[in-house]
Amino acid sequence: MAITEEDLQLTLATLQPATVGSDDMLNRLCVVISDVHFTDGTVGTQSAEETVWADFFADLANTCDKQHIDQLTLVLDGDVVDMIRTSAWAEAEVYPWQRNDPKFKEKFKQCLHKIMDGILLLHDRPPEKKGQSGGFFYHLKDLPKQLLETKTKTDTAATKVEVLVLLGNHDKEIFADPEVLRRFYEDGLGQPLSSLKPEYRAWIGNMYFGDADRFKAADSVPWLPFYWGDADLRLFLTHGQWRDRANCLAIAAADGLPGWNTKAGWAVKTWQKLNYRPFTEACFGDTVAAGVLSTFIWRSKTKLAEAFNATDTTAPDLTRINRILDELDLYRPSSAAVSRILHETGRSSTNARVRDIIEIQLFRALKDWLNWDYTLASAPSSQRLGLTLARYWLKFTESFLMYRIQLQFVRGVLKVLDWLEQIRPSSVYSEDGASLKNLLAFPTFQEALLKQGFQIHGEGHTHIPLQAEADIDSPTRKNFTYVNFGAWRDQIVDKENGGYRRRGIGRALYVLNLQKQSEYRYFVRDNLNWSDRMDKLD
């Protein structure tokens, strides 16, 4: 659906904080990465290795030095702290979609703090010894110091650093508790509430609520921006969940308020009226990540530990199966994870008790997921029939205790749903997700933004790096680019002759506006890495 003029004007009015302009010519660098997915590690580590972050920040510092950068803007384009992939929900027996239930409100908040504790413990660590890497948030807070140390003696002016984090679908839970969000700002980003400028507070209030005073109080905690744009850099960014039906919530019109779903497209005025509920409340994707995969992994590891005492000399070595369990969410599409674990338990060398525990826990996790009313209520309409059939099939056949047959059926249903999702023309997972038809519906490529100089639309979310060159009829005759940053994380891929390979992937967008040299350019740096740690399990 076409974007309305009202939505475009509101988007333009809320692109970034109002700042006092400078007459000085500046060399600016903007670097964007997305989907770093820092988890608490309880059901596997989703992000890149620590050594990758040390190299990434060193490259930032070196680039700033070589290009004589006066102002660096680092944007983390959503899904930074992953509050969904964790065992905390299953352990507490409360899930994100139960946050408003009076019975679970206190447990829900306790889970949020527990998850944030784990994330900061893992990713805010300084190097323990000289030569070690340290966590991402440690490097982030150390960046100004590193920039100063890297600068040449002839270029002594300090580089001004700005760090922005946009809202993704996996970190939206931190909006539910201001204290958890405060901890993210202060302990994660190193931005005390007292350091947040009034312009930033007014910007966030205007974006979400049309109220510049919403976060005016010094002790209030502003939400993370949903989008950001800079005309000087010609760059517009948003996470991308706004066009993925499985990872935002469709809202029906009711009580005088408008409805919205992904078919309605970019609709900031409607989102304001709905308090951005499509992107701040639980969605179908949460039921899959937290309700099925995370729950299954935690239950399986717990049951295996109970079944095989560490002192039992006849107990099988669980290293391999636990590693595979921790890696299950590194597969795309999701049905590949189910296929992987069923393949593993079907190996002739697998201990029979191990196989039974894994298959029973997978069956129960799927059954619980399908029996939650929220699963069907939040699911895309195209998937509800298949999910309903799977629900009744498991219920009907449960008494036969034929778990492998039942799971193969569910696996088939999931593969069909994944296939339908990938061939859907508007799917963010398909190549057509960046088709010209779709690009022409993005805010960046509307005439109102083109007149301001915008020419790059950036997204993350899909975990698949992608770019497209948009042929847009514009009087400026510029070239226009869509960039998807994919994800900074390990990934499981199929080897040519069978088997699996682990590799780290990541993509960073660099936008250089060197006003002192009258030069503007942008490029991506793709990070692919392999290591012994990743390859130690076939």
C-alpha cells in the first residue's frame, strides 16, 4: 500500500534529534551493523566470537584515523540484547505474551532482570589477560579511548562518538520495564540517563507518542528509536520487522483506533495511535523462539543431566548432543533445526536413552506450543490451518507414543510453512524481499525523502546479507541502494557432500561524508570467519 503524505511528513519530522548546526566542515563516518543478538548463553550463544569484536572496533579506530574523521556515528540496527532466546522463560514457566496477566507480572519482570544480568555478564567482560579480546560492550565503552590512542600525532582533535541503538523484535521486551531499559543504556551502552540530551528525549517522545515531553524528566528512560535518518549521510535505517508478519503483531481496528498489519506498510501515524503495539507486544516469532526452541533446548539439557549422573562411568559423553542443542537456533529456516536434531537422534551410535529423552522433549515442546491459544492467535493467517492440523494430529496420536512418526509429521508441516514463506512475494526472506516493487513502498524512496537527498535504505532482521540497486525515476538522477546487513553471528550451513559447517558471518555498512575533501562514498565490509572452535564438531 502506498505511503500517505501525512506519514511521510511525520517520518521526516522525527528522523533524528534536533541539533545545533555547525558551520565547520566535518569529516563524518557512519557505521551500521545489525542483529548482534547478545544472549545470556543459557540456550546457546547467538552472537559472533569475542575475537571478531576486537577486530571490528580496531578497524573502526583505524578507519577514523586514516580518513581524519571528526564525527563517528555507530548504529546498532536492532536485535542487540536478545531477550527471547533464553531458558529463563521456561524455567519460570512464564512467557513474553503473558506479561499483562496479573498472575505473571512479577515473574515476568524478574525474568527480564535475570536475562539482562546474564547478557551483561557475558558481553561486558574486560579482557582477563593481555592479548584476550573482551566483550562487545566493553569495547563499545572503550571506543573513545581507543580512537584517541589510534590517532596520529599530527591529527590530535578527538573524534566525537555517537552510538544509536534501534528497536528490533528480539529486544522489545526491555520496553516493558524502565529499570531494565535503564540498565541497558547505562551498563551496556555506557550512557547514563543524566547524559541523554534533551533533544534525544524529545525526539523519542515525538516519534512514538507525538509528545516531546513524554521522556522529558531526567529520571525517565526513553525508548529506543524505531527508525533514524540523516540527510547529510543520505541514509535511512530501520530494523525491518515492520514488513515481516511473523515478527510483528497484526492489530484489528477497535474502539475507535485504527488497525494495522504488514499489508498496510509504513504507517507511522497509525503506529503512534496504537502506541507502537505491533512492535512492542509479543508476536508469533516469540512463540517459536522462546516457546519451542529455547524451551526444548533447556528441558532436554536438564533431563539429560538428570538421567546421566556425572559420576556414572557408563554414562555416554553428552558433549556432542549438548553442543548440537545449543546450536539449534543457528539454522535457517527453522525447520532445518528440527531436521538436524531428528537426524542426530536417528544415528545408530546414539544412546537409546538419549534419543528417547530428546524426542520426548521435542514432542512436548511442540505440543505445548501448538496448544497455546496465543500461538494460533498471533500466527500469520496463511499458517493457521497448518498449525491447527498439527495441533489436532499430535493430540490424536499422543496415546500411541510414536514420537518419531509424530515429529516427522510436524517437521513436514514446518518445511511446507517455510517454503510458503520463502516464495511469498513480499517475504523478507526471499530475494523478492528487495524487489523494485517492494523498494518503491519504502519511505526512503518516496519523493519527499529523495528531495532531502536520501538514497540508501538500510535494514537488518532477515539474517541474510543482501543489496539491491533500485532504478528509481528521480530528477536527482542519483543511484539508489537497498542494503540488508544480515546478522553478526555464527551460522550453520550445509557442506557440499553432506554434513554441516560452522562459520561466522557479519556485514557492516560504512558511509563516509568527507566534507573537507568534498567526497561522499559508501561501501560494505563482509566478515566471514572460520575457526577451530567452530569446527571442532562435525
